[in-house]
Amino acid sequence: MGKDKISANENIDAALRLDGDPANVRAFYEDWAANYDLDITLAEYSGPAIAARLLQRHQPDPAARLLDAGCGTGLVGSELHALGYRAIEGFDLSESMAERARASGAYRQVRGGIDMMQAADSYDADSCDAVLSVGVFTLGHVPPQALQVLLGMARPGGLLMVSTRTHYYDQTGFQQIVDQLVAQKRMTLAEAVMNAPYNNDGDGHYWVFRKSG
Ligand SMILES: C[S@@+](CC[C@H](N)C(=O)[O-])C[C@H]1O[C@@H](n2cnc3c(N)ncnc32)[C@H](O)[C@@H]1O
């Protein structure tokens, strides 16, 4: 891999160089949707499988209402469905990605064209047993402030589960936002799995928070 490359995979490298502007991110994923699953499988992406099993450790009820934020092509939903969950919803900024998630059959509803930062306009507050976001808190995608938005949709006592690439964690204010939300007693840390497998470019961290109340 060249020194200036973040990822050996051309599309993953380009994704990590996005600027976080929802219009640009959406356009990028509209183009990548058809090849996304192949690229990330070749990159040995293990985020969805790890996230689903971690969620199960904290919320084993198969009837739990789960919201997969930034569901992409539906890999997280498919892992959850295989574990027995049947009340999974998802949304994504990209309609082409969302269409693939719908086709997976793992979700009872998938909405496309939804920006995570505005998702509170589309989902009721305090309504989900768990909100998950895997592969989205990554460079060029969403700011750590998106945590607050997702937390708002979890019910009191419910869970928020996110993955962060290590370089995202190191280069953004993710930990400061976590510290702020914990200090404000809006959530507690239930579990953090640090430096765990993510893909063949590097590791990731997996976070489970419990909403207060
Ligand atoms: C790397 S993919 C991860 C998809 C899926 N969660 C997975 O693990 O395979 C990132 C996804 O986040 C979506 N995304 C990026 N920014 C977003 C935003 N602001 N709101 C909603 N979705 C967003 C993209 O469209 C893309 O589908």
C-alpha cells in the first residue's frame, strides 16, 4: 500500500477521503452501491458480525425494536436477522444502498434519503430498544455529534451501539462527545471493545452505551 493511502482498496480509500457533506457522501454511495459488498468482503470487513453479536450480549430479546442507522446494503441487519431479531428497521442517506438493504429481507422497514444528522425528524424520540451504527462513524462520513442524534431515538434504558475506526477515534472529538454525554448523565458506557478486528486495513473500536432514564 502506498504511503499516502488510507486503504489498499480504491473505493474504501476514496470513501475515507469524503468531506462529510451529505450531498457528496450520498453521490459517492449511489455510485459504489453495486460494488460495495464485493469490495468490503475482499477487505475482510468484520464490523457487522462483531457488532451484531455484541448487541446480542446486551439486548438478547429477538422482539427488540432495533434501528440500523446508516444501514448501507443491509449487512448489519442480515447478521441480526440470522441471530433471530425480527423487528429491525434501517435508514441510509443513499437510496441505492437502502434499496439493497430492503432486498436483503432482513428489515421490516428501510428508508433511503435520510441524513443521520436530521434523523430525529423521521423517527420518534425515545422509541427504539437499540440504535446501531456500524461503519458510519468513520473518516469523511458523520461527525461524532451524530451520537447525540442517535441517542435521542433510543428509549430510556435502551442501547446505542456504534463502531469507530481507530483513525476516526484518534482524529475526531469522539471521546470528548462521549465524555460530555456521560457527564450530562444522558448515558453510561456499557461496554467498549477496543482495537478489535475491523478490516484488513486496520482495527476498530465497538461501543455500547445505555441511555439514562
Ligand atoms: C461504510 S458504509 C456502512 C454501511 C453498513 N452499516 C455496513 O456496515 O456495511 C457507510 C454508510 O453510511 C451511510 N451514510 C454516510 N453518511 C450518512 C449520513 N449522514 N446519514 C445517513 N447515512 C449516512 C452511507 O450512505 C453508507 O451506506
